[in-house]
Amino acid sequence: TALSRLLQKLTKLTTLCLEFLECQDEHFQALASQIENNTSLTALSLNYHQMKNAGFAVLMQSLANNLHLKTLNLRNLSSIGHDGFAHAIKMLQRNYYIETLSVTTATPSQQAEIDLYL
């Protein structure tokens, strides 16, 4: 698929914008396996997805170990729910390199916790 070909070239990209796509959990799991040790990617945008919690959890686990990503956009991910944002907060507890995390569907208390770690 086109996404598979793109992920193979991920080692050279600094910015990856995957928005408004109908990706499934397996796509996000494939992305997670590529970005965990990626040293070139500094900005990742995953806005406007109907992502499930399982794919999001795997992605957040991989980002917890990525020491190069600085900007992460997760706007309008309403389908991940409260548990999904718990994975994002766990990731921020381990990854001190992310400088910007944009979310629009977090509750005020979740946003306050995200802001605390940033």
C-alpha cells in the first residue's frame, strides 16, 4: 500500500502529516514500529482520525521511547476516549523531549495534566 511505501522512507522525513485518512489499528501499529527509534522525525500530525484505543496505545508506547520528536498533533481524536488520553499522559511521563502536544478532545483535567508534563 501507499502507507507501507511511505513508512519505508520514514528514516528521511522530518515532518509527517497523516490527517483525514481512514487508517486502521494495524496502520498505526506499523507506524509505531517505524517511529520508535526514528532519529529524523521531529513533527507528527495525526489529526482527524477514527483511531481505536489499541492502535493509539501502541503508538503512544513507541513515542515514549522516541527522543527526537518535538511536535505531536492529535486534534479531533474523539474515538480514543478517556483511556486513550491516559496512554498519551503515560507517554509524556516518560518522554521529556516532546515540546508541543496539540489535542482538542481532552477533558479540562486531561489537558491540565498534559500541560503539566509539557
